[in-house]
Amino acid sequence: MNELYNPAPDDRFTFGLWTVGNPGADPFGGPVRPRISPTDIVRGLAKAGAYGVNLHDNDLVPFGSSAADQDRIVGEFMDVVQDCGLRVPMATTNLFSHPVFRDGAFTSSDPKVRAFAVRKAKRAIDMGVEMGAETIVFWGGREGVETDAARDCRDAISWYRECLDFLAAWTLDQGYSLRFALEAKPNEPRGDMYLATTGHMLHFIDTLDHADMVGVNPEVAHENMPGLSMVHAVAQAMEVNKLFHIDLNAQKIGRYDQDLRFGSEDVKGAFFLVRLLEGTCGRPAYTGPLHFDAHAYRTEDIDGVWDFASGCMRTYKILAAKAAAFDADKEVQEILAANHADPDRIGALLKDYTPESLETLEALDLDPEALAAQGHRYERLDQLAMEHLFGVR
Ligand code: DIG
Ligand code: MN
Ligand code: MN
């Protein structure tokens, strides 16, 4: 195997305990492989070349544990994390497994459930800070409905906002320097989930009291499930400096959330996503953790799980190398330069409305027929991308 693409901690790859720890159960069958303990997951990730490990509170500390038990469990876990030289960059709260959340957590119509959810998130944030987490992800797994008869969606969104505003204010009150990252998903496990895409989340964030500390955690599968582009979701988040975390995996369009090995389905989509994140085209790169929120096929044994983890990381590195080669390709550069040419600086004209810019705009000699006749050579440009991906360029 080409060792050039072997992962190392500097690559910033992370996995959640629930990813390589997934025992392979699905709605139609039970576990197929033994559960790997959290400490063995840490040892395995370190051996595989990962940078860090993430977790939901209850991935490590069973629901309802006493404070003393939590301290012991966290202490033992962090001893191994530190011995293995890993980090815990992100923590999150399980607000979806316990039946108390069956009609939502932050959007439950029952204020007692919302209060319980906020209290549970507070404790998970404290635990995350204890482990060194810098980002707290919120994935509202149960925030949605099977029937809109249940509640007015406007109430649900306002309750979601109240809970996040409360937690953000409390976080600041503790003096924690944390960032929140909201993760969207259109459906599953709920029939329809509130704030279904990263775009919905970006608008919602602007309505929060402490919007500056809140960003997004887009996931490939969650944008692809409804047939949307992950590249465009991530680019929109980057454009407003709100890409605080990212969940990398793969997905076949129009199916349940498959959480497949990164790059194993839409290869060109993964290529353009890695190009965007790495900034090989000369734009600012994403510098946060590269988190794989994915799991191995149910067919796999434990060895197959580690093949899965290696595949996620190697594919990212291979695509990063191909993206760099694509943007260094002279023919690619020529086609892009020709398409973006602006010798008369007309682009600058539209950046600032002034009487002068308006006068210049009106005086421009713009021939729509001539403009319409121009080709863009995107067929050749995309073929070049494909030939880099095929390894023949
Ligand atoms: C599902 O895509 C969610 C949960 O696995 C977790 O809360 C979050 C963080 O990766 N993704
Ligand atoms: Mn998913
Ligand atoms: Mn996710």
C-alpha cells in the first residue's frame, strides 16, 4: 500500500467513539461484532494515525451515572487519551437515545423535557471542557415531527433558540472559550426534522443572542440525503467564517443516512469538497478537525472496522494530493483565468453603488449576443478533473 497516504496526527483526522465503536446493528438486525471499549478505541485510533477522538456524553458515561462514577470513568479514559498522544477536540450530548427525548429535546412541547435537555447538555459541556474540547456539536436527532399537528413549527424554533441562548450565556458565564457547531439533518430518526439543512442553520444562527460563538457542523450524508451539494453548503459556511467543524462520510442520494466510508460513493463530490477544505485553489483553507462521522459496513469484523478507518483517512489524503495537482495544472489554470478575465475591472464596479459607478454601468457597451456566444470550456475543465481523479494526468 502506498505509504505516502498513511495518516499522521498532523493531518487532524478525528473519529467519534460511536463510529469505529459501531457494533453493526441496524433497524433490521442486532450487533454483528463485539463492542470495542472506549480505551481500546483510543489505542486503535492512535495506532491508525488519527489526531483525536470525539464523543457524546453517554458514549463514555452511562446515562444516569453518579458524579463520582463519571469522574472515575473520565479520569481513566483521559489517562489513555494522554498516554496515546490523542486529543478530544469536540464533545457533544446524546439528546436522542433516551425515551425522554422521543418527542424532541430542545423542541419538545413539554418544558420539563426541554429543561432536562438543557441540564444534560450543561453537564456534557462541563465534561467536554474537562477533556479539552474546543467545539461542542449540537445535532438535534429528535428535533422534529411525524405530524405537524404536534406543534407550531414557530414554537419549536423559538424553543430551540431559547435553549441554545441559555447554554451559550451559561458557557460564557463559566468563562469557557468554546464554540458551538450546529449540525443539520433533513429527517431520520424523525419524519421531518427542524432546521433541515446547513443553509437553514446558517440563518437560524443569525437569530441567536450569541451568534458569534455559534457556527455549523455540516455532514456530507445529511446534505446529500435530500440531493443537495455538500460543497455548496460548506462553501457558504466558509464564506461567512461559520465552518466550525465538519462531519465527513459518504452517501448514496435519496437513501437513509448511510454514514459510509469517506469518498466511497460520490468521488467527484468528495474531490471538490477536499479541494475546498484544503484551499488548493489559493483560497483560505479550513484548519479545524477533519472528523469522520461514519461507520464500517455491517458485513465487517473488527479488522474490517480498522480497514474502514484507514480508508477514510487515506482517501482524504489521496484526494488532497489530486486537488493540489489539479490546481497546479497549467491547462486548468488557463481555462479558469480565461473565464474569470476582467480587463476592464467591471467586477469592481458592482462592489460599491455610487453615482459614478452607476454612470459607468449605464455607459458600458454590453452586447448580450456577443456575451451569449462565449464558450467556457467546462467540458474540458471537468475532464481534466476526472483525469486527475483517474490517475492519468
Ligand atoms: C449524527 O450525524 C450526529 C451524531 O453522530 C453526533 O451528535 C454528531 C457529531 O458528529 N453527528
Ligand atoms: Mn449521518
Ligand atoms: Mn454527524
